[in-house]
Amino acid sequence: MDESLPAPRGMKTFLIIWLGELVSMIGSGLTSFALGVWIFRETRQATPFTITMLFNTIPRILLSPLAGSIADRWSRRWVMILADTGNALVTLCAAILLLTGNLEIWHIYLIALFNSSFAAFQEPAYTASITMLVPKKDLARASGLMQMGQAVEMLISPVLAGALFGAIGLNGIMFIDFATFFFAIAALVVVRIPQPKLAQEEKRSGNLVWHDARLGWNYLTSRPGLIGLLSYFALVNFLLNFAVVLQGPLVLSMASAGVFGLVQTVSGVGMLAGSIAMSAWGGPKRRMPALIGLILLLALSLLVIGGWPSPIFVAAGLSIMMFFAPMASGLSQALFQSKVEPSVQGRVFAIRGMIARSMIPLAFLISGPLADLIFEPWVQREGAAQGFVRSIIGSGPGRGIGLMFVLSGLTLILASFLAFINQRIWRLEEELPDALPSAEDEAPVEPKSLDIEPA
């Protein structure tokens, strides 16, 4: 089938892909939760958590230029199929290692590295495909549904993993995860995704990766509002991940694994509610003020998480954060999808992701050692400063990590104020015209029949 032909510009094809990915995400969430508890029980330290997240992030940054180039030049549908297949094989290998009694901590790092590598190719292909499948007016709703998938995974996976762990063990959970990948692959097999045509000069370019990476970079840097917004996002991602990566050690330092699962479930409820709200709402006509305001609310949630030595406040703060995070992410995604030409979105979004995530590895690299070697010991020592801090955020295990949450929240409030007064960012929507047609120029939202590609 010729995938360069236009597909129906409705939500049905997107929903088929989304449902397949949702089942796969729930399976992956089972393994992620079970392995997280296993790591902390084996080490009783925060650093292995952060190292795992580091290996889960670096490939997404380093491979972004290549992944974006492939997403624009090759079939986006097949890129996603191959990426899901690769992740399924990695999960199968991990299950075999565990079954034979050979699974070790360093294997978890490699598993995270390979899973992230495949995800680096899937993400720009998936994101760029949405623009070809969904009307412009529904882009924020589609982004909300993507966030809703993550929320459902956060809501279901911890509880289900806890129930399955006693019945079939970690190995059985991994094999369930492996099976769920076939739902995502099957959904992609039966649909078609149109592929925008490249300009002739782009087809003839020599060094494709370098050419495409430079195109994506030049596209963003020639639009100061977009590059300024991405710089702000890079700092936001650093501050959020610097703290949130330590949520596991924070809760497990003062409660059981069961309580940790309950905290994650509560945060999943918050994310599900926020995703549903975003999908129903679709966002305001002017997105920038709402986007900065939502990030300010994320900063306040960090203060709630770290401010009190109780899993109840951690759960409350995380649920608040996860309620507003899908809204912020959905508005950001819709903003870029409407301002970037569809034919270059794979390449531009790859560079966009690389810039926005550029500081996350640093956050993961330093947060664990800072918690284990500096903040936790410092808060427990006697002294006037320590006493003052403990009088505000409480005392006991995990209070050093709590202090890190509070400091991250305060810094994020300052960063959001600076973004608010930056006129390039604030006036981005007025200064940069939309790259997508207006609603009246689009094809009908809901076609009478679904165009299905034969298996």
C-alpha cells in the first residue's frame, strides 16, 4: 500500500495505535515496578535507581538525530513496528536471565540502555505520525490521550504487579510483559500511516544524518521563540527529574514496598484524571500563559512532596503533579505540532527532544550521590542549620531527599518567572504563524469508514 497517500484525518486510526501501545505500556509497567523494588531490596541505596534512569535517558538524546532522520525518510509505521519488536526481545532476554538465576544489577542497566535505544526511534515516528492522522483542532486531545495511556499504566501496573508477584513471581511478570508487545505490533500491522514526501534536494543530500540534524537545528534556531521555550523546558526537566527520580528511595526509606505501590497508584489516578481533563478540554486558544502556569503548579507539587515526612503527602504531591503534567505536556506537544511543518517534524522533534532532555542525564547522574553522600548525612547531623531545616520539613530517614524536592520546587518557581518575562517566549504564538491549515481547510474529522491495510 502506498503510505504517501493521505489517510482519513480523524481519530479512529490513531485510537487503534493508541490502544495497542496502551496494552504494551501496562505490561512494561509491571516489569518496571517489580524491578524497581528488586533493585532497592538488593542495594538499599538511591544511586542504582538514578543510574538505571541515566541509562534509560542517554540513548534518547544521543540517537535523536538519527531517529528523527529515519522517521522522516522511512515508513514511520515500520519504524514503530521494529522498535516494539526490539523492546520485546530485550524483555525476553531479561526473563531468561532471571529464570536461569543470572540476573544482576548491571544487567538492569543494560536492559534500560537497550529499551531506551529502541524507544528513541519509536518516539519521533509516533509523534510525527499523529500530525498526519489527527485534525489540528484535536492535536491537544490526542496528546492528552497519550498521557492518559501513561496514567492508566501508572494506575494499574503497581497494583497488578503486587498481586502477580506473589502468584507467578518476577519471571512470570516479565513473560506477561513480553506477550503484551504483540498487541502494539498487531495494531500497527493493520493500519496505514501516510508519509509526507521529501523535497528533491533532501532526497539527494549526501550525509543524511548530519544534513537532517542540521536541518532540525536550523529550523528551531531560526525561530527564537521555539528555541527559548526549549531552553526553559530543559531546565524544567532537569529540576523535575533531579527530584522525582528519588521518589522510590524517599517512600521506601519510611514505608514498605506495598505503600510505595499504593503511592504510585494514587499518582496514577492523578495522571489519569489530568489526561481525561486534557482530552476533553483540548486546551485554551492561547496556550503559552496556561503552559507556564501549569509548570508553576508542578513546582508547588514538589514542595508538597518534600515538605512533610509522610507517604500521604508524597502521594498527594505526586497526584497533583501527575494531574497537571499531562496538561502541560499536551499543550507543549500541540504547540510544536501546529508550528512545525509536517514534512520535517520527525527531524525537528528529534532535535527538540534532544534539547529538552539535554540536562536530564546530569540530573540522574548527580541526584543519587548527592542524596546518599551529602543531603541525607547533612540533615541528620546536629547543628543550627540542620535543626532549622528539620523544624520545617521534619526529621528521620529520607529528609535529605525531601530537602532536594523542596529546593527543586523553589528553583523551578524562579525559572518560570524568568520565562514569564521573556517576550520571545511569551509572544511566540503571535510571532510564529501556524504550519498546519485551519480547521475549515481540513478533511472531515470523522470519516464514514476506517481505511484498514490488509495484514
